[in-house]
Amino acid sequence: MQNLSDRELVQLMPNISSESGEQDCSREAAKWSGPAVTALNELRRRHRPSVEAMLRNHGVRGADLDLLCDEVLDVLWSRPINPHRSVRNWLCVIARNRAISYGRRSRPSMFSDYSTADSSPLESGLVDSHS
């Protein structure tokens, strides 16, 4: 399967009809066997480095990198793929969007210093209550 193009691998997968390119909405587990699973694994192996690079370029590191990379690559079996478009570009766009969302979730709030303060300025003596 390593010598097949992305287009040929996508056409082996059950969510694309090889004749017309239309989506097959039924995703029964029985369809994911033999050549379809091999094609899926080959696409994951082939495009993982690009997805990881995109995530790293957007600041994702460590265990989060592996987790988000797997999450992005999981769309190969959960969403219909257009065999006439670049799989790598499609996955990199998804990776970029996931990395941006990750950055928003992991960035501390600009008010985090105030919300976690142990005491108010008056209680800590920073403000004179007798003025």
C-alpha cells in the first residue's frame, strides 16, 4: 500500500464511492476491514509528520502534541474525504484550527492574577483604610 497515491488509498476507504466520489453515509464497522483499515493506517503513517509539524509550529508541545495529533488523524475515518483534494492540506488545516483552539483554551486569562488572589488589597495592607 505504500506505493499507492493518497487518492487511491482514499478510494479504498468505505466513506467514498470509488465510482462517483459521493459520500457513503452508512459507517458500519464491518466496512472497516481488510484493505480499508490498511489504507487508513497508511494515510495516518504518511501524514503524521506534517500534522505534528503544524501543531508544533502553533505552540503545541509534549503529551498535548500526541493527543492533538491523534485527534486530527482520527478525522480520516470519521469524516468523508474528497479524493480529488490534497489529504495533507486538509489535515494541516484541521491541525492548524485545533492548535488555535488549544492555544485559546490553555492561555491564562488576563484576570487570572486577580481571581486567584488570597486577599483583597485592603486586607493585605496594600491600601490604607484610614485615608
